[in-house]
Amino acid sequence: MLLLIDEASKGIKKINKPAKIYLNNTNLLFAYCDSSEAGTVRETFFANQVEHTHKLNISKQGDFLIDNKYTVEVGGKNKGFKHK
């Protein structure tokens, strides 16, 4: 039911708590939450679609790091290139 996504790290830091916790898919998000922000829905959907076939981590530069190679920023039409 949950997606636990860690930061890309090595050594003892891997044992630490997950960087982000998502519900497994958007259906669960809508079933259990009265209201959800659009960004959370987008990130949940993206994580659900990618984590089955690729190594997915949280990125310091964007939202996700795929296969320790690609940084992805999941955003809407008003989202800029700077990550908060």
C-alpha cells in the first residue's frame, strides 16, 4: 500500500528512514484523503509508474532520480525550473 522512496546514498545512510512516503497509487490517495494537492497526485502517479521497472530515488536537484542517471521534476503548467 505504500511506496517508500529513499535518497540516493551509500553506506550506513541507506538504513535511515525513507526520504518520502507515498501511497501506492492515486486510487488509494483519493480513497483515504479528503483532499490532495495536485503536485502530490502527480508525484504519486509518476512514482507508481516508474518504480516497477527502474531504480527510483529522491533527488536533491529535482523530485526523483531514476537509475542514478536521470533527474525528473514533476510539475504543472506554472512550475518553474527551480526546486523548492
